[in-house]
Amino acid sequence: MKRKKLLVATLMIGLLIALFPPAATAAPSPSSPSQPPVCNPMAAFLADLLGVECEYLMVEYQANGIGFGVIMKAYFLSTLSPDLDWEDLVARHMSEEGLGWGQVMKAYTLASLLGLDGEELLEQHRGGMGWGQILKQYREGPGKPPWAGQGPLPWAHRGKPPWAGPHKPTE
């Protein structure tokens, strides 16, 4: 039992040291001169992915408080459509407009399905229309949009499935 506790304690200490190395937690000295930001592994990965210089990402974005996660999401959303530019998406996301990633994804996915422009759908959404209203505007006929399934789901309204166990009576 003692060996097990000692092993767990050793693993926890090792994990804490790996997550929070002592050098990384030390505060920078006030007398150290300001140096240009060093290219870290995430910036190097993104720079390679985006085809830009690592220093460009560090100076233009990291120094301005824009995280690499924002840049990565913008890049992957820019692969949805040739009309999207990752730098433009980052700028629009960080501006007062506050363009959300989900809005971009919905607009450009629907635009590709409907054969429309994604910016046109985003403009309609910004104008106060909900996504459901936008879908209704472009549906064909009185039913659902052409890409939606017709009728109820095959497993709907059939009660509890047999593999879920016996039915419990209500009191």
C-alpha cells in the first residue's frame, strides 16, 4: 500500500514539474531589455501551415494579444471557401463586428449548398434574420429545404428499444 502511494505521489510531482517548469514560472526581471518575441513551436507550426514567416505571426498577432487558436480557426474556416482569407477573418473576429466562427461556418456551408455567396447570407443574418428564416427563404416548395431529410426519423415514435432493458412501470 505504501509503495502504491509513493508511486502516485512521484507521478503527481513529475506531472506538476512537466506542466509548470520552475523556469517558466519565474517572473522576468525588470532590468531585462525588451527583445523581439521568440518563435515558439505553435507559431512555427502555424507559419509553416500558412506559408508566412514565424516572426510575422509573433509580431503582428501574438504581440497584439491575438492567440494562435484564433489564427488556426480562421485558417481552417478559410479552407471552406476560396472567397475567405484567414487574415481577413482574424481581423473581422477581433473587430467590433465580432464575427463568430459558427456564423461563418453556417453561412459558407449553406452558401455552398444553395449556390449563393456566403457574404450575402452573413449580411442577411446581420440584418436581423435568423438562420431558420434564411433557410425558409431559399427552400423549394412547401416542405423542408432540399437537403433536409423528409419525414420522421426511422427510429422516431417507436418507444424504448429492446436493448435498453425492460420497461419500468409508472406508479
